[in-house]
Amino acid sequence: MLGVLANSLAVLAGGLIGMLCGGKIKSKYTDSLMVALGLATMGMGVASTVGTTDVLCIIVCCSVGTVIGELLHIDGGVNALGRLAEKRLGGRSPAGGGSFTNAFVSCSIMYCIGSMAVMGSVEAGLNGDNSILFAKAVLDLIASLAYGAAMGIGVAASAVCVFVVEGALTLLASALSPLLTGAIVAEMSAVGGVLLIGLAINLLGLRQQPIKIANMLPAVFLPIAYLPLSEWLGSLV
């Protein structure tokens, strides 16, 4: 869990420092920074997605996962959590970068569904190897500085989600080790890449109605069921 703790503290520290600096930056610079961060997020999503060897897996998992998320109203629950935290910690970014809830939800998703989050947590749980999470902590520290300056304290608050999600994946990795093959982890990262692209679209304001990315979160875990089922059906043909 040392890697998970380091990653969480890095997001917290970066978000707080960025927020304090953001209040001294003119809004035109924070607006430009948001565009740059949106494009960077899209680039990360594309980089994760191209690692797939089964495009159908992405299509099926994203479709089924979204239906599951809609039925469970995950987006509503996550936003309610963000609003609850907002009441406790504060409202808008001092730099005018947007609401606490938007920052909290967006950064929680971005930090928790990337390939390094999945693979790092699995490695830490299976082999006690925290090197990927340590490397992610450094990258997330830098990203949180930028996001914190543009979006405010909600970025720092997302450290709680990082700790909970990566911690849960790390603890579950041992129990799920027979299922978490290299191919499955790769497809989980690829599906997560699609979600990052959707998140980038929201950050860039490319849709009038934001995509409910949180409702798509179950899709990230569906390759665990999809690939064995696909192989079994293939053996019958």
C-alpha cells in the first residue's frame, strides 16, 4: 500500500499547491491551461486505447458498462459525493476554473482509470512492486499542480478517490490474480483510454451536454468477463 499512499499524497500536495498558485494567475492563462490539459488527457486516452488487440472488446465493454452505470446511477452518486465534499471544503476555484464538483469528479476519474493506475495497483498487489505507482505519483504531482491552478481545491480532494480505488485494486489483486492475465489488464487499460477521451471532450467543452463518464466506469472491469467468455465461444466454433 506504500505506492498507493505515495500517489494519493502526491495528488493532494500538487492540488493544494496548484490551487494556492492559481489565485495569482489571470483567468486567460487558466483558460488556456484548461485547453492544454484537455488535449493532454485526450492524448493519454488515445495512447491507452491503441494498446488493444480486440476492438470488439472495447465496443462491447463500453456499451454494456454504460448500461450498467445508467441503471446504477453512478454519475448521480459521484456528483452527490462531490457536492457533499464541496459543502465541507469550499466552492469555486479561486482562479475561476470551474466548480469543485466538476474538478473532483473529473480528476478522480482521470487519476483512477489510466493504464498506470490499473497496472500499478495490480503489480503492487500481486508482487509487492510499487515502482509503477511511484512513477505515477511523480506524474500525478505535476498534473495536479496544473489542474489545481486551473480548477481549484476539488483536484486535491480527488486524492481520497485515488486512495480508495487504487487501494481496493491492490487488495483485490491477490484474490483476482488467476483472472488478471496480461491480456485482460491490457484491455482494461484500453477501455479506460476510451473513458479518458470522453473526459477530454468534457474538459474541452466539445459537447453541449457533458458525457456522463462516471456511468461508464463499470466498462473498465468488464474485460475480466469478456475475454474468457470470448475465448470459450471461439473454442465452440
